[in-house]
Amino acid sequence: MKRIVSAVAVVMLVVAFAPAASATDSRSQSLLYNLAFEDQTDVFLFPQLLPVYEGAYFHLPSNNPGGVFGGMILGLGDAAFGVFIRRPLGSAFDQFRLPVTDVGSPAGMGVIGGDPGAAVEPHVSGQIFDLMYGTRSWGVNLRLFLFSDISVQFPPLADPLPATAAFITELNAGLNVSPGFDMRVGASIRHDEDVSDLILIRAGMRYLEPGEKKMRLVIAGELQAGFLLPSDDSIDSSFGFTIPLKGGVRFTAIPGKLYFALLGGLDLQILKIQDADMRFGLSFPSVELAGEWYALDWLRVRSAIKGAWGIQLAGLKDADDDPIHPKYEQMVFSSGVGIPLGPFCLDAVIQYALWNNGPYFIGGVPGLFAGVSLSFQWGSGIAGSAASGDDGWSTPQGSPKPVIKPKPAPPPPETKPAPVEEKPAEEKPAEEKPTEEKPAEEKSSKEKPAKDKKEGSFEGWEE
């Protein structure tokens, strides 16, 4: 029993704090889930963004042809309701992270503290349902993993440990604090029958400076806490804390054509597995560079690269019981294309091996894409792919300019004709013809003083 719990503890904590194995959306994976680029996958972090991404989305990962997943977001007035099925676990903060302890690997597959000869591989099956509701101010997401199992294999010839049935439920709530500033708080519980309960708590935020400035500030971070509670009281519990932080800028090189994002960050990771020493690691610095080029009206080209360096500061000792500090490095590259076809958009991730080995007909890898997504967008918000027309992702509500243009137009015609036409119209009828006779009397009065002065000369000159 203790062996089962120990193995499950390693697997669950590694999976909880390591990157997910499969991508969730082709555009996001092409950009390495760079949080400076807004995307449909943001709704799983911040469900309040649902009204921005009304549409239907489907994804086919090439490494799992039977693993098609997707869903739909429908508008309900100022709000929206979303349903997704079979979407893999993991958020943008979990993707392409560099674990800096000896119980994880960049691929997220098991490893193995305490037993270097063990290979722990989680095999997950079952159905995942995401039910979401959001307005532009707040939103909630309920995730249900109806059934799953984990089997652990210790090679080369050992028998696998018995599979355990599990149930997962997760509740995530989001809030829009101000334009461009979104927050979320989530909690999930995984119950492995007769083995353990895993509790995960997450609190995250992202600030993407609003407006149309060429250089916009980006800040993102999350606090993640996990607790593994064994069913057997004689076995110690396990826990972990991680804090990924990122910050940088998004740069508009050519408005409507070319966009870049540069983020730097750190990742603090603490793990305590049962009675083992506490593991403490720091990934710093990490650098993410991503770009998207609107090459043609029907073609988007994307690429991203991420590099990270880290060190384990505590938790590992050599044979002489002296602490050792292993170092970790990471270099990840991704690229992809998007083809918008009216309300439809086809996004694809290019296989990384294709750049190294070439295509199949020259002895390289078979296939061209690592994943393909198809989306169909409707509503007033931005689609979850590159089908949008202007800068792509910074103005989810469309352009406010048409609302501003009609405002100055009505006031000038009202003000100009009113004072000019009405005032003279009132004065003209007021001037009656009998008033013209009065000046005649005035003339005579004027003539009288004139006669007094020079009657003869003036009258003779007039005649």
C-alpha cells in the first residue's frame, strides 16, 4: 500500500506542477502559450472572457488521432455559455515549464525521486466536461473528469501496480478588475479510490495594457498550491508550491501586419513528498519571444522560442550525504500557420522534427503538422484564431470609431441655421413701410437746419 501511495504521490505532484503533454489549441502552441497574445484558450484561465470568443472550436493532435477535442461558446445577451469536451488538463501557466527538482522533466512524464530505476507513466482515460458561463465582468468554469485511471509500471520486468479509479472536479472563477486586468481563483479535488485525495488551489492574474500603443506592458503570474492526503493515516502527506511570474512587452512593429512579444520571468518550485527532504528549485531567468505576421489576407505565420535556466537549491544529496545542486536548461521552439476563410479559420502547428530532419520524401519525418485546429466564429468578439481583421487581438470589441463619427455631425447643422435664419426673419417683418415715411420727416428736419446755415447756395446747388 505504501508503495502505491508513494508512486501515486510522485505522479500526481509531478503532473500537477509539470507541463501538460498535449496542446490545447494550434495557435496557442505555435506561440508557446505566450500570455501577451490573447487567444481563445484564455477562457480556461479567465472565464469572464467567454463573450469575446463566441464560436465553435475543434482540435486534432497528430500524436493522438483519436483524441479530438473541442467545444462551443454561445452568446446569451451580454453573457455567454460554453461547453467543451475531452479538453486535456493544463492551463497556459502549465505549458512548457522547466521543472527544477529531481522529480520532474520538461516532458511532464514521471520520474522518480528515491528510485532512479523507476519509470512512472500515468495513463489517463475517461471524459472531461467543461461547463462555463461568463459576462465581461465575471465568469465561472466547472470541470468534471467523470472517470480516469492511473497505472504505474516499474521496468524492466516488474508487474504494474493496480490501476486506481478517480474522480476530478474543479471550479474556477474569474473577475475583470479593469480594462486589460483579469484575475482568477480556482480549486480542484481529485479522489483516488482507497489511495489519496489531491487538492489543488490556484490564484492567477494577467495585465495586458489596453489601447493601441506600439509598446504595451504585460504582467502575469500565478500561485499554485497542492496537497496530497493519503487514505492511510500512517503515511505522511505531501505538498507543493509553485509561483510562475512573467513580465514584458508586446510590440506592434507594423500595425495590422506584424506583432512581437518579449517576456522574461522566474518560476519558484517547492515540493515535499512524504518523509523525504523538501525539494526547492528556482528557474531564473526564462525568456519567451513570440511573433505573428499577417503575411497575406489569407495567411498568418507564427513562431516562438523559449529558453530557461534553473537550479535545484535543496532536497538532493550524493552518496556521502552532501547536498548537490543540479542545474537544468530548456530550449523550446515552435511555429505554425493560420488560414482564415471568412468566418472559418484553419490553424496548424508545424512539427519541430521537420525543421531538424526535413520532410519524409528526403528521409525525414512523416507528416507536416503536430496539430490542426478548425474554428468557426460568430458574434461581435474576436475569434480564437487569426481570423480577426485588424491587429488581431488587442481590440476584442471591434472598433469604437463608428460610434464617435456620428456624434460631431448632428450639432453643426442645428447650431448654424438656427441663429442665422431665425433672427433676420424676425427683424424684417418688424420693419414696416410706414417707418420709411418717418425718415422722410427726419429729412425735412435735417433740411431745416441746413437752410438756416446756407439756404441759397445749398438749394441752388441741388437744383
